[in-house]
Amino acid sequence: MKILTLISGGDVGGAKTHVLSLLAALSKKIGVTMVCFMESEFTEDARRMGIDTRIMPGNNLPATAKQLAELIRREGFDIIHSHGSRGNFMAWMLRKCDLPLLSTVHSDPKLDYMGRPAAGLLFGSMNRFALRRLDFFTGVSDSMTELLISRGFPADRIFTIYNGVDLDSPPPKLTRAQFLAQAGIPAEEGAVYAGIAARLNPVKDIATLIRGFAKAREKVPALRLLIAGDGQQEGELKALAESLGVKELVHFLGWVEDTDSFYAALDINTLTSLSETFPYALTEGARQHKATVSSRVGGVPMLIDHGISGYLFPPGDSDALADCLARLAGDKGLRERFAEALYEKVKKNFSLAATVETQLSIYDAVRRRHARRALKRDTVAVCGAYGRGNAGDEA
């Protein structure tokens, strides 16, 4: 089996982790070629991971589609698998190649460009147009699959796959002390570090995290907050921290490449998003045995059992978040129990190996269904031609 994967190449965060880790593992079992439309850290990481990566840059979409069609004819593929607006639109442009078109939907298409209206008008519109015209879809959680169905996508052509984490990855490069020192954060004996790794944009709702942190710290003065990420809200979030009197206790680290060391430096991993599917930020934290607090969104309740393997709170509710943070920050034993319970659940249900097997089964199902549709189409065409021929003879 040979798969042609189409993705912009500028992806970061969970989508990047999902695509690259999955493709690297799949490459050991089947033929995988990934085409990106720009050079970036994404493509550099892909090559380092042994993924066959091709670049087709430029904004001339018909010319790129022609290049892709020639690649398909020359090398032969069984499925076109797309991700994101650029990948989905290019897949639609290749519909005449008569290959099944499968798209993985990583997030709510209506919220992908939240806070960026100009980009949403262009790329969001392209994505919604293309998605409606593709053949098969994969939601990265049951909640995403349900969302697609609720918006009229055909239920019999949607699959579900959960992001899988590689629990056999090497240990973090840095200890907590080394990571904090590298980030210029003074070491404080007895400090309890909560943190989040996320883009600083409205859908991640970091403002609620800062407000919740400020309230929790009133109960647990040892609490500190680390924020790994960059984005358009950085200035206003720093201003919010200053207005709440916690400027010196909230550390904005910018973009952090070594996320394993970041999570290892935490006592409490947090997620405050208004919308998610099945965020890698939680499974990556679980891999480092971290207690977790998350907004109750998307597929997160499939991962975290409230009060057993972590805490969940209503999105946007800083008071509920503050209560969760204060409880965990003040009870090391509770943090350890939650951390181990979450690790065991990830190990049992959300490993990379399980995700690879799920993806292979999806590819098999897509090929079989596409073949049946093609056979049915050809049969109808032959029967129609035969009928027209008989009518002509009678005339």
C-alpha cells in the first residue's frame, strides 16, 4: 500500500506531532510519501524522522496540482490523505486521479482561524469548500466525529482515530533545574509549577488560566505558572498578568522546542482551551507523569476521569480552575496519584502503536469502499451503454 500525504508544512503543535509521529511509524510498515508546500521546521523534522518528504512551493495551485498528478502517475499511490486547508484543497483538485480522498480533521474548521478574520476568510473558506467534496474523513476523537456528523457529513464515511503518544521515547534532555536555569527563571525551593504549552490565541483561552492561577495563588502562595508558546495575544496576556499582580510569577517562555523537558519541569500540566479534539498536550504531559487539569472539551473526558486521573472544569470558568489548581498545588500525594492513574490510562488506550494499527485499518477500509464504489459506477455505466445499444438496434 502507498499513501500520498498532503499538508501545508507550516503546522505546529498537536497536528504536527500527530502527523509526523504517525507517518514515521507507518513508514516502517507501508509506503508513505508526504508532500508539503513550504520548507520549515516541520519538513526538517520530518526528514530527520525518516519520512519521505517532498516540497512543492509556490501559490500557483493549478501548476502544483499538475505536479502532484504527474507524481501520482509516476510513482503510483492507493490513497490521498490530506490534512488542513491547503492539503484538503489540493486533494480536491486531484479528484480526477480517481484515488480515494481521505482527510483527517484535527480541529473545528469554524474555529481554526479564530482571531484571524482575514486568514479565516481565505483559508477557512477554501477548507470548508474542499471538505464537503472529499470522500472520507477521520476525526481525531469521538467528539470530532460527532461534530462532523452534526454538520451533515455522511456518518458512513467517517472514521475515528485518537492521537497516540510514544511512551518509549528517550527521557527529557534537561532536569527541572537545568530547564528553569536555561529559561532564566530563578530557582525557588518549595515552588509548585503549573504550566501550559499552547499557541497564544483566543481558542486556547490562556486568559482564563492566568485568572485562575492568580486566584489559586491566594490559597497556595508557592504556586508559579510557566507558559510555553507564542502568538498574537502575547501582549495582552502579559498585561493581564500585570493587572492581576502576578507579573513576576507568570513566566512567558516563548516557543519551546524541547517540550519533553518543559513538561518534566512541571508539577501540574494544564489545558484551558475553549475547543479541542484530543490534545497531545495532555498525553505528552502524562508521558512525563504529570498531574493534569483541563477544560472539559472535545475528547478530553475520554482521557481524564474527573477526580481519578485528573481534574476537569467548565471552559472559561476561572473560579473552578482556581479551585482545581489550589487543591493540586497543596497536595503532593494527590498530584502523584493523578499522575500515575493518567499514565496508566494513556499506556493502555492511547499508545502510538495502537494509533498506527487504527490508521492501517482505516486505510484498508477506505480502499475496499472505494473499490466497491468504482465497481458499482462501472457496472452502471456498462449497463447503461448496453441499454442504449439495444434501444438503438430496435429503432
